[in-house]
Amino acid sequence: MAGEVSAGGWRVIVPLLLSLAPVLCYAAAGNQVDVVKILEGKSANYSQSENFCYQKPYEPKWHDVWTKVQIRVNSTKMIRVTQVDSEEQLLEMESFNVLNLFSFLKEKLNDTYFTVDLNSNKTCIKVHVNEADTIYSVVLSRGFDPKLFLVFLLGLLLFFYGDTLSRSQLFYYSTGISVGMVASMLIVVFMLSKLLPKKSPFYMLLVGGWSFSLYIIQLVVKNFQGICSEYWQYLLGYLCIVGFVSFAVCYRYGPLENERSINLLNWTLQLIGLLLMYVGVQVRHVALSMMAIAFCTKQIEYPVYWAYSLYRKVFKARVKPSPPRLLTEEEYRNQGELETRKALEELREYCNSPDSQAWKIVSRIQSPKRYSYSENPRVMLYASRKERRGRENMIR
């Protein structure tokens, strides 16, 4: 019994000591670490492993909404670069840490960059040199980022045109095909995970490590051009097959027709649009202000339209209509001749139709001979008032 208690106690003590090891080493090593300050526009060459930190010189303003601050590391040979948020984390990296056991997952590149968050007070990086004759430089650049502007513009379009897109068949099929391609990749990863042994350390690493997943994604993105150039046949075949299957599924179920489903899709697109607007702006309070303005503008659209319609009705009711323009004598004559020809043509068509009854028509007019002249388009018929009244009753 005592042995079992002792073994259980060690199972608790060992993880506790491992978790406290970074704290103990941090206290033993002191509270200072040698760092090199990164200044904008200045560059220097280094040959040893160094720690670098950048501290923002001022609070971001409204004109920095689409500004990108980037730290680029250029090296003649392979190096390993790690980004942290403070000098304390740099000091923890110098000491023993259980998480440092997975440092091999960090990609070794001789040309890499890090994007600095404008709202972060300090950003630090650690450059680890693998070979003795390595020379590298650290440069900080600031400028306009078109990607952020495009992300913000995409969010703006999704928010204001969500209702139109939710009813569009083109958007329905294109989105369905895209979702099908992404879902197929997830299905492939899930099937591969089922083939791995349950006790494999690689499987445990795959399940428990977001860092490994991000590493794989980063590796694929950086080598996407090489994959497309070398394996373009397989990539094209995969896209064609998955795209056709996704299109067939979308065609089978058809576009959304239920009004509630369309409203749900519209609200989802508007929510995604607001998130993209927030992500596409570096200054957080400016991003929130733009989101609030867009939301109020979208909601005020209908009341403003109703108020404008009411104003137009009231304004038209108060304004007296302008008197119509009188015809001249020549215009009156031309219009009379035109209407007379038109009426004679309609009467001629009715008389020639099988619905007309000649004996009934002749019995209702005084001069059948004058009526016969109306069948000739060159003869102008000037009937009496009684004859015109009889013809109107006949046509009715």
C-alpha cells in the first residue's frame, strides 16, 4: 500500500517540477537579458545569435489604419527565428522549457519576416545561428499594405451586398465548390489520421499540437508555387474532380428558396463582413468606429427611404401643377387627321372580321352609301352626330 502511494505521489510531483523548472531557472538567471533595439530605417550585420526587440514609438493614429510594420531577417545561411511578445519570454527561452523540446518544428529559413501588431507595445525576436560563418541583418520597414485594404473592402461589400449575394445562383455555386474543396482536404487529413497507430508519438503530436498544424500550413503556402510547377497534373486533376463533385451536390439540392434560409445566409455574410472589416484595419478603435458607421448606415437605409418618399408626396401635394400647353391650329388639324385615319382603320378591320354583322350595321345608320366610302383609306368620312352615336353603340 505504501509503495502504491509513493508511486502515485511521484506521478504528481514530476509534472509539477517540470512546470516549475522555467520559473526556477528564470529566477536563478536574473531579470535581465541582452537585447538589441530595432530602429526604423537602420540596418546592421550580425554573425552571432542575438535577441532583438522593437518598441512602438507612438500610438497608432487614424492614418495608420492600413499601415504594415514588418521585421525582415536576411541571412547568408540557414537560421532559426522565433517571435515573442516581451523580454521576459526571451529569458524563459534561454532557460529550460518543456515547450522548447518542440523547437525543431520552427522552420529554418535564410529569408523570413514577421508582421508587427501596431497595438502591441513591444515585439521581440530571437535569432539562432546554426553555423559559425553566418551573417544576417534585421531590418524594420513601414508602409501601406494593400492586402489589408482589400480585406476591408471585401468585408464592406459582403456587409452591404449580403442580401443580393444570398439570392445569387453564381455565388451559391462558387461558394459550394470552394467549401467542397476545403472539406475534401479535411476529410483526407481525417482519413490519414485513422491510418496512424494509436500510440504513435507522431499521432500524439499531430493531435495535440496547433504549432505542427500551423507549421504544415506555412510550409505548404511557402512552397505552393513549387508544388504547382512540379505536380500541376495531380493538382489539376484533384481540382477538377472535387469541383465537379461539389457542383453536382449543389445542383442536386439547388439554390436556396426558403426565405428564412436566405435570411440566415444573409446574416452570416454580414457577420463575416464585419469581422473582415475589423481584421482589415490595424487601429482597433478606428475599426470599431467603421463597423458602427456601416451598421447604422445599413439600418438607416430604410427609414431614410421612407422619409424621402413621404417628403416627395407632401412636396407634390403643395406644389400646384403647371397648366398644359395648348395646341396650335396646325397641330390640332394634324392630330385630328391622324386620329380620324386611326379610327377608320380600326372600323375597317372590324368590318372585315368574321364577328361583324353587315345587316345590323346597315340598319343602324342613315346613309349606307356614305358608310361604304369608309372602306377606302383615301376617302375622309365626316358623319353626322347621330351616325357617330350609332357606330359607337354598334362597336360596343
